[in-house]
Amino acid sequence: MSPTTSSGPPKAQYFNVTSPETYIIHIEINRPNKLNAFFNPMWYELKALFDYYSHDPETRVVLISGAGDRAFTAGLDVAAASAPDQSALTSKSHSDPSRRATSIRRHILELQDVVSSVARCEKPVIAMMHGYAFGLGIDLSSACDIRMCLSNTKFCVKEVDIGLAADVGTLSRLGKIMGLTSFTKEICLSARVFTPEEAFQNNFISKIVQGTKADLINAGVEMARLIASKSPVAVQGTKNILDASWGRTVEDNLNYTAVWNAGMLQSSDVERAMTSGLRKAGTPRFEKL
Amino acid sequence: MSPTTSSGPPKAQYFNVTSPETYIIHIEINRPNKLNAFFNPMWYELKALFDYYSHDPETRVVLISGAGDRAFTAGLDVAAASAPDQSALTSKSHSDPSRRATSIRRHILELQDVVSSVARCEKPVIAMMHGYAFGLGIDLSSACDIRMCLSNTKFCVKEVDIGLAADVGTLSRLGKIMGLTSFTKEICLSARVFTPEEAFQNNFISKIVQGTKADLINAGVEMARLIASKSPVAVQGTKNILDASWGRTVEDNLNYTAVWNAGMLQSSDVERAMTSGLRKAGTPRFEKL
Amino acid sequence: MSPTTSSGPPKAQYFNVTSPETYIIHIEINRPNKLNAFFNPMWYELKALFDYYSHDPETRVVLISGAGDRAFTAGLDVAAASAPDQSALTSKSHSDPSRRATSIRRHILELQDVVSSVARCEKPVIAMMHGYAFGLGIDLSSACDIRMCLSNTKFCVKEVDIGLAADVGTLSRLGKIMGLTSFTKEICLSARVFTPEEAFQNNFISKIVQGTKADLINAGVEMARLIASKSPVAVQGTKNILDASWGRTVEDNLNYTAVWNAGMLQSSDVERAMTSGLRKAGTPRFEKL
Amino acid sequence: MSPTTSSGPPKAQYFNVTSPETYIIHIEINRPNKLNAFFNPMWYELKALFDYYSHDPETRVVLISGAGDRAFTAGLDVAAASAPDQSALTSKSHSDPSRRATSIRRHILELQDVVSSVARCEKPVIAMMHGYAFGLGIDLSSACDIRMCLSNTKFCVKEVDIGLAADVGTLSRLGKIMGLTSFTKEICLSARVFTPEEAFQNNFISKIVQGTKADLINAGVEMARLIASKSPVAVQGTKNILDASWGRTVEDNLNYTAVWNAGMLQSSDVERAMTSGLRKAGTPRFEKL
Amino acid sequence: MSPTTSSGPPKAQYFNVTSPETYIIHIEINRPNKLNAFFNPMWYELKALFDYYSHDPETRVVLISGAGDRAFTAGLDVAAASAPDQSALTSKSHSDPSRRATSIRRHILELQDVVSSVARCEKPVIAMMHGYAFGLGIDLSSACDIRMCLSNTKFCVKEVDIGLAADVGTLSRLGKIMGLTSFTKEICLSARVFTPEEAFQNNFISKIVQGTKADLINAGVEMARLIASKSPVAVQGTKNILDASWGRTVEDNLNYTAVWNAGMLQSSDVERAMTSGLRKAGTPRFEKL
Amino acid sequence: MSPTTSSGPPKAQYFNVTSPETYIIHIEINRPNKLNAFFNPMWYELKALFDYYSHDPETRVVLISGAGDRAFTAGLDVAAASAPDQSALTSKSHSDPSRRATSIRRHILELQDVVSSVARCEKPVIAMMHGYAFGLGIDLSSACDIRMCLSNTKFCVKEVDIGLAADVGTLSRLGKIMGLTSFTKEICLSARVFTPEEAFQNNFISKIVQGTKADLINAGVEMARLIASKSPVAVQGTKNILDASWGRTVEDNLNYTAVWNAGMLQSSDVERAMTSGLRKAGTPRFEKL
């Protein structure tokens, strides 16, 4: 069923893909002259990349960042999205409102599915943000597991500024990340810019990096390296179970965890890690996954 | 079905209602000589007010505060609630415990429905607290979207102090706002007073205002003004979708968002906002909602 | 159905049980020469203790801590767990993977049930942590209501270090306590040690005690004393309703609260507390529960 | 909070309300010359009636039927609903689609709330149907607890015939009643008329009455009499718990049942019923509720 | 953690336990002179039996029936339950209603847990009913997987007759089995006796056996034999997944199924069954589970 | 995002696709010499077809049947599935059980996604079954909306016969269709063949066609024609809302329905249908969707 996984990583025009170290993939949004704003072809590429690395046995952690000095991403390229033949969201092609509504709903579901491909990636994904992280930048990083940023980052949940409550993930994921706090409501209802310190205080990010963008990338790679050294069976199970805990009861989660681990605890990783720990031997080596 | 909405705002004896600016309504709890404590007639009025402004097209944001210098609200007026003919909660009118239980359950559901009318208000609601914010003051502000307070505020989840686990919203909403943290459990199980700094650190409020009560009101109006300048279609959709995300899975929320926006993205607001943004024209003007 | 509750508290070899004050029980994990690490017989004892004190009318609050100066608990005793006849988790007794999976699943469910006996305890449970709080130390304290720690505590979600995503509660409860924040993901995916300050900033604990272990115990007893002075009907109802709010909608919770309180508001505690409050009399006395 | 309950039953122009026997109320839809089709004023009246009898202690069972020989109800009065000043559903009053969508959503929620007032009625409600039971007739009877019909009844889920997927309860309740069977999908997607035999075979109704409309009424009253002879505490608890079981897990339901009954089992009804049963005495008498 | 499973089946005074064939256990409720009505000691025994056979590798299917010619079980032994020292449900030991409520809630949870031990049994459980299947007889059989009955069976959901909405499983499970149909509401709200034909038509039972009680037992054993001949890995997984599907969405269930089978599809049973099927060889033999 | 929809229907080697009438598509499983059993390439084709027709504006209803006289489909082609290079389900490629488990889980999720593409199809899907409808035949038809069959059909939930509890939809959808009745458990736990009459009595199918396979196809086309004549906006909304009702509460569903229809009731279909109904004019014509 999955011929793509055997045929090598997908080509991408608007993303640079590198491997800074074994087991670590770095995907860089690469349209810096437009502040890494997204337009139509980029969606396809993003989903193809995450679908691939989700299953690629050589990959244990994925990093995502934006090219250039100015932005993680400024969000949707509104000019491109407003071009006559692109604009499903404001399309006038159907005269009947219910048919336009159907067309819009299908389009939103497609875009959401792209962002969800990041969230569904079986490997942990770390967002490293700098400069503008506006609109889609919040949707995208909310779908990641770990978020860090450079001290110059400017965050904004942009939707109410462009007349949209529509979103492709932010409103569905912020409650999971930060709770539906007063701050969460404030930034979503007012579209005001917020700072790295506010993002840290309100648990959106877990690290503010002082210095240059290179320092940010280094911090991300360091975290990735630590995670990549652990049992991939344990790491990927941990991600899956944590995400599955949302919107469900503790009882449901405990049972799900037991069922998940029924299959996973037979891993040779357990034996390797335990033996290594008891002998106080060096870091154990784990098979690919 | 809604004759009330066409007949002007409801009269209220225990609430002052003003409009400090276009699109902004300020509801002030007005029983300052009793520390704005609630007794029976006030519940009716509160629900009537929020039901009205929820649909009123001239209103985009609602502010709520307490009159006088001493309290947002000290909670239930226990003396009044204990008066022989008022006291459904401790009523002895039925000799049979199951019939008393039924009577109590109906009464709690009614009071909860009043507080939920604040949460259900389609327009964002901002609580501006000062002095005592005890018991019902927490229930009420938990049902608001944004909470700010003056530096003199004293918060208390009062229930265990008066023998009640009963509540009209606090226990159901604090997990949504702050998570079921150690702090949440501590303040609910011990009824200890907590400070603005603790409330801020634990994400219950998003702003502490230094200075006088007038400064607090100004801060609230400023936030309201910012929100009122945005597309009301987007703002009200954002509130609805964020609230609907609670207790449900991310997958459910994404689908709900897409269905909501299928109808809403046809808004002329999108076009106005996008055009305005592209032209770097001034703030767009949006139709009433 | 419950003969055990009438036959006095269960005997425990690996736990010291004391009552520092009326209504307060202190359970101390007592295997200090092994850093209070858990092995098989301790699970039985822990569950028996919490099942007993959950219903014991003389008990209103339970404290839990670790004996000795070095650890709350270092987690599973991996050496003991790896012994040939103990090790259900890595058992080779079945040659068929599906039968081994069944055996593992049953074992995880049993261990989860032990930890859940702490969460299910009808009385509030306060964890007082110091030194190592690794692996099971997080599982266990996550099942408590209130968490405080000494400034020397070292926390670690250990699972990915020993090849396990398996857990007996941590992954199911951290989202409830802290949200699925960037920090939550980071500590679970990397197994890095985190500090009391980080634990406080991220809402895992609500108090850092400076000083000696005796100061920690004093702080716990002080909090327990405050809670024990309140109506036990209200306190235990508050715990139940807060916990039930997780993974469910606000509407569901409001209804559940009303149904719960239909039976509970007939409590004589309400009358005592109200009367006491109105008269500004001293602390009311409440019946056992 | 409930002044209406003390001021006697609401007046209704389009419904006949009688009490055929003690504890039994019969509400008859009374617009026979229009096949009992609903138009605007009838919604108000229906909700007012069910809100009243839900709490009225003299009422233990509510029957609902349609006046005249031709119909339970033919559904919405489409001609009236299409009149220029009535037609919120097809309103052109707002030129902007998102504002029209908001207006439509509010209107649907209001109509749903009327039908839900039947479902929320604390007392069991029995629908006795004959002739046309089209559109709203299905919405309304789906909100009842027990459904019976005369052998001449013609059922139709009318929505797709009038261009609406919109409904005020049918699509939300048929899965609960009949399952999402092939038959359920067929009648909803095709709007074909179905027969009493099909309705019985597919569990929509539980009794087909042969004979005249008077026989139908007699059968309904007989069932109501049987239910009214039982403990109202038990009957109303049974209704509440059964309805609460939908869309929730068995574990959740068991806990909810235990909490509900904690308050209710103290009923004197239990003692009366048990004593009566042991003595093989006649039917026990129960207090009002 | 499970010393009991290694120490042989529990002794039972009020239940006959036999093994009519390899892999099949038959538990017979054995208090025929009291119509197999339940009183206190029987609850302990029932739970102990089902906890044991749930994990016993020699058991693949459990049958349950009632001794004697007159009843599966007539339900609770009301006389015994009303005896002064037994009657937690109507206890007057606490003068305070909230403390009585707590005591009642704990007791209901305990009884529910007994009935849930039948539902939780990992092996399929088949109820074979005859004569009276009243009250607890419905609770108990609702917790089984397959229900069949002799043509002389009389069913009754007895609760409203004895003043209780309280139940230990019926109200939580009937919606899952039969839907919340008109019939379900009718039998629960009226406590009327219903027939095998009604039970069959409404999907409560799947087989009516004509003839003697011996024919009923034969029919049960025959069904058990068929199930016992299949892969126990597949059978027990099927039971778990079907039960887990209730009250959850299809999307949740599909994911749960995939996770369950990740561990289970490695079973040697798959290979044996497939090979056997391809070779058209005789019935494959499966290892114990 | 959807270039495929503009490039015509996908080619399929193992499925015949015809359009018996305007707006109706008939997909025939076409591997009659293997009893229409599925092997690897067929999965791709099936998903591609349903993804296409889900959005194709010329299509309003999809029919699915099996070519030849002998089978709808006999299920998985076990011989092909057991071939060394195909068999992900029994793969030995990984020596470590947890890595095999991961590979199996991914494969099941892929196959489930194929079957779910049938369930997700926005247009109603009607299964017309004859001969063998085994294993995957149940998975597939359970994902359809309406099921009918020829009187010679033999149904079987085959999984426990081949050592699998694994399924690609049956266990997740049968509860939704038939309830978790005694019959549902029986056929799933025993893998016994069941008849059209049993399938009808237990609500799996809604019509048994007597006669030839041509009569079956005619009956399907007739039903499709009726549905295709209705407003597609209403039909597709009805399907979406009914499916969304499963596993969720009535309150959630009512709100979802209102939100859905906020966008959809602006349809010109409503006006056309209402006008047509009032004028008693002929069938209204609706725009494509």
C-alpha cells in the first residue's frame, strides 16, 4: 500500500531538507523573500514530506524552521490566496450559498489535513521559530510537539484580523497546549502580537534562545540529539499515548496505554536499556523504527 | 420566537448598564453596600441581561465589574439565602430526602443556567475584578472569556468553607482554564484566599492592573475596544470554536471548525479585511452582527 | 461487602503509617536503602492502604512521602524487576507473541490499578517529595491531588530511558495536570531531569519548600490541617467533581455537579457552616465521613 | 427562580390540555383544520406547557396526541413559514451570507430547544400517533419516551423533500432510538413514507393499536396509568439515567447511576414498596414529586 | 500481583461450577429454594468466580444459568436485604443525609463492580435463562455477551416496582444492547413483565429454546463449543474491541482496533488458521490463553 | 489542492464503473473467478474511486455490488495475502516484536482508511449483496449507508476463523448499525454464517430481494433514483449529520446540526422545494453538488 516510502524522500521546491546528524531531519520553510508565507504548491510539499518522514526508519526526530533572518512564516500569502483562480476561500464560482459552503468546507478540511500530517508524524517534531510567527505559523507550530524560539520572535494568532474564525488547527490545539486561559482567549480574540516571554509564561514554548538564529538551530539540534538517543519504540509510543490522552478520560487513557504496550513491551529495547542501566554501561544502541 | 430582542434591553435594578464606547457594553454589579453579594432577584436580572446582549447587533464586547470600592462580588448573600422562605438549598419543606434532593437539583440547575448564560453569550465577556472576588465571584468570572484584576483583589473558591461542594460553575470550568493542577486542587479543597500574583502565575487572569479602580476599567475598555475593531463574524466564531474544543478530541474540533466556517467564510468581512490588508489601508469597517 | 474496612488498617512492611494529627494520615514509603524503589510486595501493600483510608471515617487527608534523606522514590527497582521469576514485563514464558502480549497487558492493568487506588482515594492526597522523584515517583505523585517538594528534588519521567512508553499513569495524567505543553512533551520524550523551579513554573507542583525534609513535612501537615478543618462532605465532593471534569464537556460536568449535590446539600454541614459564618462564631465542627 | 410553577398551568390556544386521570396529563395538538401543522405561536406554547408539567407535582406522565381524525401533525406549516415576515429560515434580511447564517443558526437552536423541552421533561412522555406523522411529527415523537400509533399512521422524515438537512431533533435522536441501521438511513435519505409495521419492526414504536382513535387514546392512558402507579422517584430517575446513558461509556453511566441514587435511595418510596412487596399488600401509595 | 490465579478456582457455596466440555465452564446460580435470589454472601462468590475464570487459561467460554426449574434468578432477596444489619440501601445508621448518601453510593459502586466483573471477563459469557429473570436477572444477563432463554422465561426490569431507579447495570447497558427504543423505555418505566418473543423481537436475546431446561443447556453448550473451537486470541480480542466501541466514535474505535491488533496479529493462531484454511485441513488447534 | 478531481475518474482494473442513470454511479467489484476476493492492487483502486465520486458533482448516489453469480466478495484473498512478499500481517521481516507490531499497526491503519473512504464518501452508498458476503464483505457493506441483498446471500463475520480479531471496520461499525446485541456478539464471536432473514431481523439489511441478481440491481437503482431526485444539499447534509451523531451526545448533535445548517439553509434548494410543494408542482430540479 505504501510505494512512496520505498522510493526515497519526496522532492520539495519550497522546503530545504537536510540531516544535521544521524536520525535527525531538518525541514526548512524556504521562501524567505516572501517571509516564508505559504501559497498553494507549498501545502502539497509539506504533507508529502511529513508523510514520508513519519515512517522513514532512518528518522527519529524532525526539526522545522524558516529560512532567512526575518520569519518562521508570516502565514498565508494573502495576495496569492486572493488571486482569482486560487481563492477557494472567497470563491464566487457557485451562485448558491450552500454549494459555496460545501466547496469551502472541503477546502478547509484539505488544509487542516496538511497541518495534521505534522501532528500525526510518528516521530517527535520540534519547531524552532524566529521573527514573524503569524497565523499559519501558530497553526503549524501548534501541531509540533516541542516549540522553542529566538528572543526576536513575534507571535500572532492572526485570524480575526483577516475576517476569519476559520483556522487550520490553532483553535483546536491551543486549549490542549495552554488551556483555555484568559491569555488564550485574549490573543485569539484580539489578534494582538505577543512576545517570547508571554509565550513562555503561558506554556506555548518551552525555551527562549538568546543570540543568533544559528544558536536557535543549535538548541533544536541538541534537543533532537537527546531524544534520538533514546529507544525509538519508547519515544514514539510516548508521543502517541500523550496525544491520544486529549479530550478523553483518564480511565480511557490508562486502558489505551496498556493495550499499546502489550505489543510494545516485548521490544528488545527494554532488555537493552535495562541491562545497560544495571551495568551502568554506556548509552544503549537501539534498532531503527 | 424572540420577542424580547426587539423590545429593547431589559430593566435591571441591581446592575448598572452603560455603553462606554460604540459596540461595548459595561454591566456593573450594583449592590455595593452588601459587597455586591447576590440574592434571589439578581439572578433573574443577570440572565436577562446576558441573553439580550448575546444577540444585540449593537454589542460586540461585554464588560462586567462590581460597583463600589470594596468588591467585585463577595459571593452569595448567605444571610438572605438562609431566610426561611428563600432557602431552597437547605429547605426542609419536603420530609422525604429524595424529594428534597429533587428540589435541590432543580434549583442548582437553574442557578447554573444563569452563570452559563454568561458563558453562552455570543460576544466576548471581560471580567474586571477588584477587592473581594469570593465564591460566586469565581463562578461568574470563570464563565467569562478574559479576566483581569486590580492589584488589591482577593480571590477565594469559597465552597468548602460553607459546607458545599455544590457549585454553579467553578469546579466545571477551572480545569478548562487552569488545568487540574496542584494549585487548582489546593484552592478548591482548602478555600484559602489567593492573590493576584498567584492568579496570574496560574493562568486564571491575564493582567494585573496597578493603580485605582478607574485604571482597571480603562484597561478593560481598552481591551474591549481592540476586540470590537475586529470582524465580529471572526471574533464570535473564534469564541464559539475555542469553547467547543473543551472535553472533545482534536479531530472532532477540526471537523467542527470546518463546518462552522463553511457558512462563515462567505462573509463580506473576509473580503474587506483582505483588501484592507493588501492595500495597507486603514482599519476596515465591518457590518453589525 | 467490605469486611476489611471493619477490621482495622492493613499491615504494611514497606510503608510507615502514622497519624501526625487528628484526621490526618501520613504514609511513608519505607525502603530507604534502595532509594524507596518499588518491587513486587510493595504494590499490594500500597493498594491495601489506600483502599482502607479511602473509606476510613477517621481520615480526612492522606499525606505521602519517602523515608530517608535521599529519595521520594527512585522508581521501579529494575534489578528486582529483571529477576527471572518476577519479570512479567519482559517475560519469555510464552513463545507466542500474542499470548505474551496478553500477559503483559494484564500486568500493566494491575499496576495501573494500584496507582489509580491513590487517585480514587475519596480523601485528598498530598505528595511531599524530596531527592529523587523518578519514574514511578511521577506516576504516583500525578495520582495525588496536591504536590509540594523540597528544593533538592530531582524529577524525571524515566520511561524512554528504559525502553518503555509503558506507564502506569504518568502519560494519562500529565495532560490533565499541566496540559500537553511543549514542556510536557519535552520531559516525556527526552527523560531529562527537571528542577523544582521548572516543576513549579509548569504547574506540576504548587509549593517549593526551602530547608530540611522536616520543613517539607511540616508544610504538608499544615496544608492537611487546613483541609481537615473544612466540611468533609464538601471537601470529598469537591475532589470527586474536579476529577470527573476531565475529558468531559462543561455541560456534562454541570449536570453531574447538580446530581451529586442533590444528595449532598442536605448535609448538616451546610447548616453548621452557614450558621457559624453568620454568627462569626469560631470554626464549625463537622461529623466524620 | 421559578415563579411560573406557582402560578398555574400556562394558557394555550393551540393545544388542549386535559387530565384523563389523576397524575396523567394529556396534551393535544389542536389545529386540526391544518392537519395540526405548526406555525410560530405554537412553539412558544408547547415549550411553556412542557416546562410547566416537567415540575408540576400533580403530574406523573404526559400524553401527547393530535386533534381530529387526520393527523398527529403534518409537520411545519410551510405556507406560514414562507410568509415574508416569518421566514427566518429563508430570510433575505441580511445581504451578507455569514450574517444570514448566524440568524439561521440562532433560529434553529431556538426551535431545537422547544423540541428538547419535551425530551427534558422529567416525567415520561408518551406519543400517541395517528394519520400523518410527517417531519416535525417525527422530531416531536422522537423526543418522547414511548411511542405508539394507530394502524392508519403514515410516517415520513420529510426533510430532504423540502431541501433541508436541517432538523430540530430527528437526525440527532433516531440513532439513539433505532440505531443507524440501513432502514434509518433509507427513510432519512429518501423521505419515503413508512408504515406502522415498519416502524414497529425497526423499533421506532412499541405498539400498533387496531381500531379507532379512541382505542389509541385508551391504550396510551392505560400505559400512563401503569407508570403513574409506580414510585415517581424511581420512574423519573429511570428516565434520567437511561437518557444520560446515550453517547457515553458504560463506565461513565455506572458512576452516574451510583451518584444519582446516593441521593434518591433514601426515598421513603423504597421502604413503602419493599414493605408492600413483602406483605403482599396492595399497591403502595407514593408521595408526589 | 495475582496469587489467586495460581491457587485454583475459588470455592463457592451458592454456585455450582462444572466443566461440561474442555474449555467450557458452567456456573449455575444455586439457591433454588429461594428462586436463586441474591443475598449478601453470593455477591462475593460471584465476583471471585468471574475474576478467576477471566484469566484461567483452561477456560474459553463461560456459561451461566440458574439451578432448579423455576428461575434464572428472581433478583434481590428483598427480605434478606431488608434485615436490620444488612440493609445498606435503606440504612438509618447515619442521621445526616449526606453521610447516608455517601454510604449508599459506596455500596452501589461495590454491587456494580460485581456485575461488571461478568462484563469484564475476558472470555465470552453466555446467559441461559428460564423461569423468572427479574431485576438482578436482567442486570446480570445484560453484562453477558450472548443471551438465550427457554420459552417459559418471564423477564422484568423490576426497579420501579421497588422504589429504586438504582440499578447495578441494567439502565447503563440496555441502550447498548437494544437501543433506547420505545420498548426499552416502556419496560424500564413500567416494570411490566415481558415475554421471550418480545425479548427476541427487541434484540435482548438471540435464541428462544423450545422444550425442557436440558434443551436450553444443550443449546448453550453447543454455542460455547463453536466459540471454543476458534482462536482464543481472536475471540477475546473481538469481545474486547466490540465492548470498547460503545459510547465512542468510529474513528476512535478504528484506531483502538489497530493498536490492539498490532500486538495480537503476531499470533501463531493466524498462521495456523490460514494454513489450515488454505489446505482445507481440519479444524486448527490453538494454544491456551 | 485537488488536481485529481479535475482530471476525470480514476482507471480501475478490478472494478467496473458504470452510470445506469443520471446522477447514479455503479461500482462493481470485478474479480469473479476469485469470488471477488480482495488482494493488494484492489485496495488502491477502491479508495481512488470513492475519493473521486465523493466530490464529483455529477454523482448523487453510489451503488456497489460484486460481478458474477457467486459472490459480493468472499473477503480477503488469503492465498495472495500469505504470499511471502505481500504478507505484512504475518510478516517476519523484523525480528523484534515491537518493530513488527509497528509495521502491522501501520498496515491495518492503511486498510482501514480504504474502507473508511467508502464511509466518508459524501454521497449515499448502497450495497447490493448476493452469494458470499464474507469477512471484508461485511467490513465494506458496514461502511455503506443502505444495504440490501438477494435471497441467496450468505453472510459471515469471518475474523475469528482466521485467527484475527483484527478488522478493518466491522467491529467498529456493527454496534452503530445493529447495537451490541446478543446476535451481534454471537456472529462475531462464532464466525457462523447467517441468513438474509437474520440480517433483516437484526437490522443489518433493510431489504431482501427475491429473484435474480438483475432484480437486486434493479431494486438498488430504484432506491438510488429516489434519493437522486431529492435536494443533494439536503441528502448529503443528512448523511453527514446522521453519521456524526454516533458516539456523541444528543446535545452535541443538536448543536452540530444547527451549525451545519447555518451554512446550508441558505440553499436555493429550500426555496425551490418549498415553492414546488406549495404549488403542488412537479418534482423540483436541483443544482449539482
